[in-house]
Amino acid sequence: MTADGYNATAPPVASEAEKFPIDLSAYKQVAIDPWTTKKLSEEQRSAIVANISLCRDAIVMFTSLGGASGYGGHTGGAFDMMPEVCILDAFFRACPEKFVQTNFDEAGHRVATQYLFAALRGHLPAEKLLKYRHGHSQLPGHPELGRTPGIEFSSGRLGHMWPMVNGVCRAEPSKVVCSFSSDGSQMEGNTAEAARIAVANNFNMKLFIDDNDVTIAGHPSQYLKGYNVGQTLKGHGLQFVDVDGENLDEVFAAMCQAVTTDGPFAVVLKRAMCPGIEGVEGTCHGHDALATAKALSYFEKRGLTKCTELLQAQKKFADPYPKYLGSGAFGAPRQVFGEKVAEIIKSLPTPEERKAKVFVVDSDLEGSCGLQKIRLACPEVYLSSGVMERGNFSACAGFGFKGERQGVFGTFAAFQEMIISEVTMARLNHCNVLCHFSHSGVDDMSDNMCHFGQNNFFADCGLEQESGPQTQLFFPADVNQMKKVLDSIFWSNGLRFVYSTRSKVPDILAPDGSPFFGEGYTFQLGKDDLIYNSAIGFVVTYGDALYRSMDAVQRLREQGLAVGLVNKCHLNAVDEECMRIIGKSSFVLVVESQSTKNGLGIRFGTWLLERGLSPRFARCGTHRDGCGGQWEQAYHQGYDSESVMSQIRKLAESAMSKSPSIANSIATDSTASCLDASPFSRGCTPTAA
């Protein structure tokens, strides 16, 4: 490794980049000392302009390819920031001893920048970029330390980097420490604390903030009136300057001022998202991977024929599993949440009554969480808000503080961890909040570990006995059960957490091919769904793990191994009747997408022991670092259908070795109403199959 952070032992980039349609060896090795250079020379300016153009072309190439492959990606943020990145790279080359040479970034979705520069610095062959976000490619949707050669930090979640970089300043007091940021990341409350700490300690921290007035769900200038990045920083006592982000001379002068000024300093770069990309510039469509048609148009105008050919030839990847038994058409519970809530709200007769009784707050993820459907159907109850989960949740809680009012809050399950203190506050105040956390578990999580919704049970942070309403957690198995759950709980008191996956999941089917959770099914609080009940052992599961477990159980039953199946939608309630049936069997396997350190498995084992029940017990779920990709995550964590079958066989073999007679026995309980003649029943109440 050379002093300027480049991998001297790596083979030349050009020799590795033959399959990548853009020649990255054309990147010019510019070195500029900001302490002695006040203005770009024509030669320097020409080189920086060429580098910006090269980098933007490359980013459009591999991010749009990620979108076309089905793995998704994010083009706009990385595309935007190339002027400041290329200038900072020139500073690093000229004065490596004066900088911590890490391109820290608060916005993980701009990971394409990190991967591109890892390739430019010789840590990655350029052709590897063509596997952007693929499973097991080491190129997940956010940078992760130790995952990818050349990546020097984990970005974590939006707006979480700056506080940590303050500590880097303390550790490296003789050096300039830089971090890239964005108008979206600056909305997070962490940044306010970080700003105050940086100013109070005069940390030599430099922020380069892409202020493109675009977040996922809209334009901050429209939905967050009064928010101004620079003025907010000024209020904390931090020096800043606003510049035109596409005026290279302005940007260069401002960055020179920033790095040569002692103490914290921010350069706020004003620009439209995806500048120069026709049909995308200034819109929210640039946030995600550039649509294939837009990318092809871009390549055509740029004369990038090889890029066009490669993108046109890209095929979409999908789960190779042939057929999930017991499953029907795939649907998106996260979208159905919004549809059903809108339907319930619309049942109130007037807009005035709806506004008086329901308050829905979005945290810039309305399209992902299904809340957009509520906004379109019932705008009078809706607030489009920014990336401010703590404040948004607490606003919902305050609305539901007294009376029959309901606050409705939604974001990703990973971000639930950020509001646990506010959850406690709402619980102590007996507030009514219905929370929807989509993107639960790991399925379809190309963004990988910082977006894993693996700790849902953190929400159940109350006491077993307390004066207020009990906190309740629900993870419906498909779109039909989502509707039934919402019908049951919407107007209830207290905190209710409803979870759904990023991925679509199939309808769970009854033997006659009808939806198991459709007509004839009623969701009951505290009751589990005993799907297969005549068994030597049981699988207990929920959410997206149900259809995988359903397939496993059906296949094993066809092979002669009588395995039972329980869907536990109401996650933190004990169904005593069902527990007795399960506990008297020979083995129990809990299958889930939550962390095995704090998910249902450790609770369920405790519940069994507390009741003197001791079947052989095992659990499988999220237990190791993610592999990137989408459907690959379930296989990697071992809760795919074949892995579940393997676990069941091991438990069954162990149980049979202990008692050979088990092989021909079926666990039954004549006193349990849910054990009817059919091994397949809807819920722990006597209903027709």
C-alpha cells in the first residue's frame, strides 16, 4: 500500500478491466495541494472534468446493470457527488500526510462511489463491478467493513456516520478528516448532536453535503418547509458555504477553503439530482437504479456502444426453487397494509372525522411501506415528513395520547432500533400507535446487514405486568392474513407493531387450493394457527418463513414423516392450548428470519420449559453476516425449504433413537378442540378444513 492509499501490489487496472465496457485506466492521476493552489489551471481543470465524466459513466453502467439484473441499486447519489469526490481524491494524492484518506459517507446508498474507487485504486478488478449487489459478490448495497477489498468503513444507516467521524478527528488530531453527506442524512437527529460536538471541540472535520432537494418520497423543499441544511448547521455554530455543485470552479474554491480552515466546516453543494440525465434530472426517479430505458438513452447520447450492448443483454435473476408446495400467487403484504388501513379510515363517514381520529406520518418511505396508498385515499389524515423517525413516531404517539385517536407510523424494520427509547415513552403514556415496519427479516435485502430487520422483538420492551395496554407484535404470513390482522387490531389501544417483508410472499393455501387465511378465517388475538396438527413433532414459524416451512412440511409428510406446522402471527403472546399440543410432541423446530439471539426461538424455548414441556428443541434463523443479493439471503441463513427439511430430519432421527416407537406414533390430545379428523385446520378453534 502506498502512502496515498493505492494498492501498489495489485495488477494494473487496465489488465483487469477488459470485460468492463469503460476503460477505467483513463482516470487521470491528478494531484492538487489545496494549501498552495487557489485556482485550477486549465490542465488541472481539464483532467478533473474528464475524471468526473468517466466516473459518472461508470456509475450509470454498473448501477443500471444491477437494476436490470433484478438486484436493484442506487444511481443518483453516487452520480451527483463525483465533482467533490474527484477533487478530494486529488487532494489526497498531493498531501497524503495531511488527511485521513478515507471517503467516509453518511449515505450508504452511494456505495457505488466506494466500489468504483476501490477499483480505481486497484483493490478490485473493474469487471467485478458488473456483479454489483449480486448475492455472494462481496458488493452489497451499503459499504461494509471487511466485506469488500478496498472498503474502509461501514456506512450503516443514513445519517449515522458523522458522530463516529468526530471520534476519528479526536484520534487523528493532526489530520483533516472528511465525510460526504446529503440533505437526507442531515435530517437525522444524530447529525444535530454531532454538529454540536464538532463545534464545541473544534474538530478538524469537513463535510461535503450533496443538497439535491430529493429524498426517496419527494422534495424536502415541499414537504419540510423551513428546512435549510446550511442554516441548520449555522445554528449549531458551524461554518458553511453554499455553492453550485455543478460549477467546478466554485466547488474547488469552497473545498480548498474548507480543508485549509481550522475546525469544522461544511460545503453545501446545491444541484439537481442526476444533472444532465434527460427525464431523470431533478426527480425522485434518480434515487434508485436508473431505469433501463433511461440508461440506454444516456449511453446512446454519450456514444457508449459497449455499455448499451451489455445492458440490453442483461437477464433478470430470481429464486431458482421450482415450486413451493402449499403456496399460491405472490403478493406484497407491505403494500396491502396501506390498502387495508385506507379502507378502514374511509369507513369513517367524513373527512373531518377521519382527521380528528387518525394521524398517519411517513418517514420518507411511503412507497416502500404502503403508506402512499393512505395518502392518496385519505390525504386529510396524512403528513409527509422527512428522515426523522424518532420525532415522527413521537408525533404519532402524542396524537394517540388520549381518547380513541390512532397514530399510524411506518418505516423499515431496521430503523425500529432507532426509536426504542421513544417506544418506551409512548408505552409509559399509554399512547395508541399502530406501527408498520416493512423490510423485516433478511429476504430480498440487497442492502445487506445495516438494513436487516432482524431485531423486531426489541419493540417488546415493556413489562410482563404493567398498568397500561400490553405492547403487541404481529407478523402476518401473507396478504390475506395482513388484512385480517388489521381488521382485528386497528382500533385497539396501546402500541401495536405489524411487520412485513420487503419481498413478495405467496398466499398460503388450504388443501382445496383456497387461501388458508381467506374466507372463513378469523384472526384471534393470542391464538396460533395450527396448520398441520397430527404430528410427531412441530415446526413453529411466521412471516416469510411460513411458506418455506409449509413446503418443507408438505414434502416430508408426502415422504411419510408426520410433521406438524404452526403459524405464530401474534409473536409475543402465548397460546396455551396450542403450546400444550406442541409441547407433548417429540420435537419442536422454530423457523424465523429474525436473529437467533433475540427472536422467537429463545422465547419459545423458555415458554416450553416454564410449562414443564421438554420436547427436543432447535431453531434456525438469521445468525451470520449477510451475503448480499435478494433471495440468496434465506438460503445463506439456513431457513430455506431444504435447510428446514434437513433440520427436521435431524430432530426426528434424534427423537426416534431415544424412543423407536415414536416413528409410528402421532402426538394427539383428546382434550384439544383443534385436533379434528383432518391434519389440516385453520387456527386453534374447531373449523372446517
